Amino acid sequence: MLPTSLNLPMWAELEDRSGEVIELVPVKVKFRYRTDDPFAVVLDFAVGAEQWVRWHIARDLLAEGLALPPRTPTSVGEGDVAVAGDLDVPWRVWISLSSPTGVADFAFKRASLVDALAKTEALVPIGTESDRIDWNREFAALGGEAA
């Protein structure tokens, strides 16, 4: 029987523009995926000793960003999340996260994200996500009834 969730530790680098020199600061990340929420991956970023910031990202957005050829000056995503390759370093992928309090740009190793995405696809193949949704539960949560 396949597992119903993933919890993969990985590292990213936060682009720190607070000083005179732009630095990349290592950040612990937890890549999470659940088969009962098959359209999203969750990235938890360590922002302190016991503090984490959680972002839900569309799995297909991540897949689309990883499908871009390295060193392409294009990004995917509109709004709060964008995914792009690095123009200078082919093994790096950038995930940009925007909120009302600011923007954070994180550099990931492409291979780490490709591997994590492949593990989600082994659990729920792309295109079969809606088969995993309990629509009766979703309608009930919205205060309605299932058809």
C-alpha cells in the first residue's frame, strides 16, 4: 500500500537584500504533500528556532516551473507565487513568494524539487487529482449538499 503523505526535508537559500551585499542564507524547508489535498504541495520554511512559515503552492505550478528549460528568462505563476529557473546557474530554481508584508525569493536545487515532485506523482498521477477529492465532504464544508 502506498503512503498517503510525504514529508521531505530539504534546504533552500533565501536571497537576503537587507545589507549592502546580496547574500544567500540557508533555510530549512519541509516539502509536504497529502493525497487528500492532491492539487497542492506545502512548503514550510524555518524562520526561527521553533517558528515555521507555511505556503501552499499548486502542484501543477511547480511542475510547470520545473519544466522550463534552465537559463530561461521566463517565470510561471501570477500573484503570490512565481517559479523560475536561474539565468546563471542551471541546477537552481527560484520560488518567489509575495505577501502583504513583502517578497521572499528562495533558491532551490532543481534536482531536489524534481525528485520531490516525482514522489508526489507516484502517489497521485498528474491529471487524476480530482478522483481523490471527497466531494461530499467538500460540499458539506461549504454548507451545501452533494448533488
